[in-house]
Amino acid sequence: MNRLQKLFSEKKSNLLSIYFTAGYPSLNDTATIIEALQDSGVDFIEIGLPFSDPIADGPTIQQSSEIALENGMHTTLLFDQIKDIRKTVSTPLLIMGYINPIIQFGLEKFCQTCHQIGIDGVILPDLPMQEYLESYKSTFDKYGICNIFLITPVSSTERIQWIDENSNGFIYMVSSAGTTGARAGVSDEQSSYFEKIQKLNLKNPTIVGFGISDKNGYEKACLNANGAIIGSAFIKMLSGSTNLKSDIADFIKGIKS
Amino acid sequence: MTQYSVDERGYYGSFGGAYIPEMLYPNVEELRQKYLEIINDPSFKEELDQLLKDYVGRPTPLFLAQRLSAHYKTNIYLKREDLNHTGAHKINNTLGQIILAKRLGKTRIIAETGAGQHGVATATACALMGMQCIVYMGEIDIKRQAPNVYRMKLMGAEVRPATCGSKTLKDATNEAMRDWISNPVDTHYIIGSVVGPHPFPDMVARFQSVISEEMKWQLKEKTGNEDPTHIIACVGGGSNAAGAFYHYLNKPKVKLVAAEAAGQGISTGHSAATTFLGKTGVLHGSKTLLMQTDDGQITEPYSISAGLDYPGIGPIHAHLFETSRAQFIAITDQQALDAAVMLSRMEGIIPALETAHAVAALDYLELQESDVVVINLSGRGDKDLQTFINSGII
Ligand SMILES: Cc1ncc(COP(=O)(O)O)c(C=O)c1O
């Protein structure tokens, strides 16, 4: 059982996760942001590995990715920045990104490095379950890395159950038909979708992401799921931050208070 | 025997697949389940064939280019896709896909475009069918290709700029995919080449296969043999080439020649020659050869012809390259310009700059007097007039 699985076995509700793009706002902020997020009590953290063509992302993460790449972020550097992170951080860590940089880095080497550093899982929106099962799963399993899959309001019940069956860690519940990005509130339609999923009694915990931006959205999502993920709204805050540590603490306080 | 058509998993050899976010799964899966049934339906064929004949002007002529043939001491035929309505092969695909979209009950069409040729062909099909049309185009391309932007607008399409990344074709494709993610129910994405997740590459190849279907009977009529010795086509994403090769893929005696854009030269850093510079990776829903950094970031290609300015090639072509079924030749900007002048002056046909790459490939083939060469003349050069003027060749 890795840190992520342990977390879910111990805590079942109101989980809060934060996504940020590695290399943004500045190239070497990665460890600072992770430590500040742990200090402010976030339950798990998604480290965005930037990609040139992030098709599942909205404008905010597109821009943070573009700036991170311009700053010089790349896979080897990210691993180097966080190689000693487990000396100070025990919060579960995931890498979220796209499959191409991982193919170029080498799948086996990627998983091996994640394992060595203490990365617990990955979220790769453009690696669908079918391809994963056929060509990737055995390598992820070998190194104990959870691969987290998305479900959406347009996923059929049958498919959601199939994804649940083949997942370990949690299920990433995309809040609405759309890319990542801060949106105002959680609509009734979304709430009923969350309820529908809750009634399926999936074996994996469900965490709502995409479009959750504030305390209200987080709380609504937590009514029918085990927790929620905030990304774009956090990145927007970072872009105007003059003191990362205190601004991050304030942001998280604003969500959890 | 090596198989060149797509397999059940959506792969050509080790290339292809459907690497899509879950949000796109229902759309792509619906398409996968239904596309063959729909396009093989006799009433679909009838509707498409009628439009190809009366609206597009098919069959396009197969023309024996006598002066060009004499120059190369062989027999060169030109498959005149440039004579299609809208001036290129792109319309074969957009009409096929729009009829399919209607049958899937879709009411809103989106597309990506680089040079604007596919955008214009999509806007045309949408105007014809009375469908809403939104075309994504890189902000830089909107400036570079202003006349095509106005053509699309004139036909009622909305042109939306892609303002992120390199602001060109690949970013327009990203935006179109994001739109489809956000509009999963009413929208069909008319992709412009044999790229994207399965079943798009196969579907687009089938719609373009009318090119080689006609070539077969036209050659038979003209030479007594439906098989040429060579077929040459340019490759951006690879749709005109896929269509020109389609019915000859399993005839190893027919040499397939693909002309890629070397830009300023393969090793200048300003090139779009994917098979020479690319590595296997995943972009826009399929695994294929892609130009990218060692770190897996997709790089911006360069070619004088905007239609060849794509950092990848369709998975079918990656497979044809890997199996050596097709020969890939990289043609520089200058060689393409020279070939465009040659064809203009020898045959009175001004080719698109994309197409000129295919013409330039003649110089690399050791042609015999008895050979029968077909060049797929994918488009006409009117759109490139300003580039010809700027290059100083006129
Ligand atoms: C005339 C012409 N030929 C070729 C191409 C390249 O596309 P493909 O490789 O899909 O045929 C284009 C694309 O815009 C084009 O306009």
C-alpha cells in the first residue's frame, strides 16, 4: 500500500488536493510549493509536468505550462528538484501530465524514478484505460505506481464500472463536460451527476476535479464525493503571489475554514 | 504479408490507436462503432457520389503531361485534384464527414485549419448543408492566410483564433479538441487529414480513396494497365497521399513516393520533414512519428507551404515509412518553388506549393522510358501567389 492508498484507507471525506504546474511561476518553486501545501494541510498534491500541447487543459493551465516550459522545466529537472522531497514531505504526491514526455523519458525509467523518489501515482488524461491495460499497466504495477483515471458526465455507467474495476487509488471525477479551468459554482446538474456516481458504490474513492475553484465548490463536491481537487484557481493565485508560503497558507485556509 | 490497412485496435503496425481524454471517449467511440456501417450504406454512397459529381466536379481528369514527360524521358500523368471545387482534395473528406455528421444527428461542426484550405473546404460543406461551422486557426496563420479567412467568413463560418502555444496548426488542432471536449453532444469534429484518434485516420483515408479508385480505371483506359509504376504525393498529415496510395497499398510493384517538406533543409532547424527528424510519440490522439525535443515537447515545424507545416504525419504513413512500403523524400522550399515554376511553364498548371513538393520528387527517381508515373496534383496554386511573388521567382 503506498501513501495514497493509505490516505484513502484512513480518511474518507473532505479530502482536498491541489494541482500546480512544476516550473511555474518560477523554475525552482517546485519544492517550496509542495512544502507549503503540506504545511497548510492539503491531503494530497498533483505536480503538473508541463506539455506543449495540453488538450485537456483550459487557458490557465495552458499558460502556466507554456511559461513553465519557457522557464526551462523538463522531466529530468523536475525529478532532480524533488529527489529529496521525501526527507521533508510525507503528503501523497502524484504527477499529472501527458503521455508523450513520459514515452520520451522512457516508461520504465519514469516509473522507476517515481518509485525511488516516492511519487505515489500519475494522472495522464491522454492515456485511456484500454491502451493502459494493453501496454502500460504491467510497468506501472511493477513499481507500485497508481494510475488514476478520469470519468466524466458523459461516461456510461457500464464504462464507469469498468474503469473502477481496473483502478487503484482513486477515481478522478471530471465535474462537467469541459477542460480544466476555474468555473463559478457547482450547478444542480453537476450535483445530480455526483449523486448518480455516489449511488454506484464504486470500490475506489471518488475525487471531483476540473472547475472546482473555491470553498463553496469544494464543499458541494464533498457532499457526494470523497473530496475535491483545485487547480486553475490555485494557479491564478500563484500568478499574483509575492510571498508563496503565506499566500498558499491563506488560499488553503480560505477553502478549508 | 504486411498489412497496410488499419487493424481492429485502430493501429497501423505499431502506430495509431486512440489516445484521447475520457471526455472524448463517447464521441470517438460512437464514431468507431458506426462509421463503417454509415459510409457503406448504399444511400450514403449515393448521396456522397452525387455531390462529388455535381458539386465537386468529379471524376477529376487524369492528364498526360507530355512536355513534362519528355523532359524526364518517361510517362507522367497528373491526377487533377486541383480542379475540385475549392481547389484541392480537402473537399472529398469534408463532404464525406458532413454527411456522416448529419446521420449521427450532429448540428454543429468544428474544424482546425493551418493554411485555411481545410477550413475553406469545411466552411463550404457547412454552407451547402446549412450547418453551423466554427473553424479554429492559429493567430499567426490568420494573419498569414488572410484571404482564406475571408473566404470562410463569406460562407458563414466563424473563425476562432488559437492564441496559445505556437499559434499555428497544431494549436488550432488543440483548440478544436478542447471545443469537442466541451461540446460532446451536438458537435462533430471534421478533422482535416489522416491524423487524430482512430477511426479518423481510416475514415479520412476512405473518403480520399476516391482518388486512387478513379486512377485505376483512368489508367486502364489510357494505358491498358490499371497499375502505374510510381505514385507520388506530398505529405503534410498525409490525406491526399493516403487517398492516392489507397487502392495500390497491396500491390508491391507500384512504388509509392511521399514528398515531405524539408523547409530550408533537413538539418537547418527549419524543417517539417517528419520521417527524417521525428520520433515515435503521442499527439492529437494517435501514436505516430512526431517532431519533438528529447524531452517530448512537440516542436514547431517550418515549411514555405503552410499545408505541410505539421509536426507529425498520419499513423498510416509512419507505418508505410517503417515498413519501407513507401519511399520518403524531403524537398526543400527552393526545390518546391522551382518545381512550381517548371510545372507552370511546361504544362500551364500552377500547383499549390504543397503539391509542388510532389512534383520536385521526380528529380530523385530513376525513371525508365517505359515507366508510368502518377503525380497526385493535390491543389492549385492561386492561394500561393503572394508567396511566389515574395520569393522572387516570377
Ligand atoms: C493542396 C494541398 N496539398 C496537400 C496538403 C497537405 O495535407 P495532406 O497531407 O493531408 O494531404 C494541403 C493541406 O492544406 C493542401 O492544401
